Amino acid sequence: MADGDVLVDTDATLGDGTKLRLFAVESAAYPGGVSYRFQYYDPDTGDSFLRFDNSQVPTHGAGHHHRHEWTDGEEQVTGIEFTDLESHLARFKTEVSEYDH
């Protein structure tokens, strides 16, 4: 694998009409060697429910890897641990499956 190689690129519609957008690309410029964005949202309203992403520099006061969650229109950002892409993606999918909105 090399920088720029796409590791995950998936769009999925769930049974209730909400959507998942999962994207990750290999990048030595990012902590963990990957740049990613996993998003769970409502395509009709544009409202986001949950997002995992990372940045090259610490942001949101939450570090490089962070979790965004919107509750009643309010965004909360917290830092999350990143071990590897597979584990991180599995955690995101688990949180989506347990999500109550």
C-alpha cells in the first residue's frame, strides 16, 4: 500500500432511509497512517447524527482522532482512541447499530 491508496469507499442506505458514508485513504501525513471520515446521517434533512474523523493536527480540543455526535442540533466532539482502521470501522458500525435518534 502507498499514500493515496483508497482503503474504504462505501455508501450505504439503511432500512430507515438513513445513510452511511465510509471513506479512508492511506496517508503517512495522518496519525495512524490513514485519513478517514465515517458519517451516519439523514439524507432528507442533511442532519448528521454521528461522525468519526481525524486531522493532521489536533483539533476541537479532542486530539487527532475524534468523534462528533449531534443531539438536538448540538454538536459534541470527543477524542477517541485509534488502534487500526479495521477496529475503528467496527466500532463506528457498532455505534450506528445501537444509535437511537
